[in-house]
Amino acid sequence: MRPSDLGDLSQSNDSVPLWADEGELGKIGVARLSVGPGVAQAAYAAAQRAARELLEQGTYRALESGLPFAELNAMFAQRSTAKAE
């Protein structure tokens, strides 16, 4: 990958190619990565797919990949404990 492959990244935009991993970007001098709203956008897309499936097909298989409540609770408990220390 060459810096010119990325285009103008001086502004926040959606032009970073999904195939660019942090190792490749580091090789061309990228020092900091930010996903910005990307994680939220992915979550909204998952919610949209699940809702669409439920409405159009009457099924909810899209929810099979969700995290179990026990795992979610454990993640938040770890964060709360770390914050309190």
C-alpha cells in the first residue's frame, strides 16, 4: 500500500479502505487510528438487518450472533470495577 492509495485523509470521511489494517497503515506513517462512529454504525446496521428479517421473513436468526447477557454483564462489571479503583 502507498499513501496515495488512501486519498486525502485530512478530513474525517469514509475513504479509508476496509482492507487497510493497522500494520499496513503504520508502515506508511499513520500514528493514530480512530474508528469514530464506525462501531455505532455497525451496531445500527445489525439492528436494521435483524428488524428487516423479522418484518420480512418472520424469523430472527440475525440475533444468533449476539453476546449472551452473562458475557455483557461481566464486561460491564469489569469496567465498573476498573473505574472505581
